[in-house]
Amino acid sequence: MAAAQKQNRLESAGMSGLERLELRVSSMINHPVAQIQRWVTIHRLDTDGVREWEEVMGLLSETECIDMKFNDDDSVTLRWDPQIEEERVAEVEDLFEVAMEQAAPF
């Protein structure tokens, strides 16, 4: 019941299924525990559409520093190597530049 209410709030806020999935995966990857252990398992929820799931998995598979393992229960385990701090700063700066170049949606 609570999950359905949360999904309804997100839909009313204008988030698409793809945006919700991207946000969930991103928050799982960026979680402090996942960052310490350098792996996370992502489960596909009933609310995740096939097209959205495949698109996000495709984007992750194109990322050089991530190893993906597709599990028997339809979940995906992501593993990554630790990065040097300088590489992280450069990546964040690159992402920030791209975000600033995109027009605001309002």
C-alpha cells in the first residue's frame, strides 16, 4: 500500500518510470555502504517497465568501470574498482559541465 502511494506521489510530481528507475539505481550505487563495499545488487520491481529496465541496464553496461552480473532471480549485481580521488573529481566536473549545458526543464 505504501509503495503504491509513493509511486502515485512520484507520478503526480511528473516523474516518468525511467526517471524513477534512474533515481533508484543512482541512490543505490551512491549509498555509503555500496561505496564502501564497491558493489550493489539491484532488483527489478514490478513497477519497473521492461523498456525502462533495459535502457538503464544498457547505460550501465556501457560504463567502463562497472562489471555487471545478471543473477538467476532477474537482479543485477554491479561491481566497480576503487578510483583515484583525482579521477572522481574529473568525472564530477565533467558531469557538472554537461548538466549546466542542458536547458532547465522550466
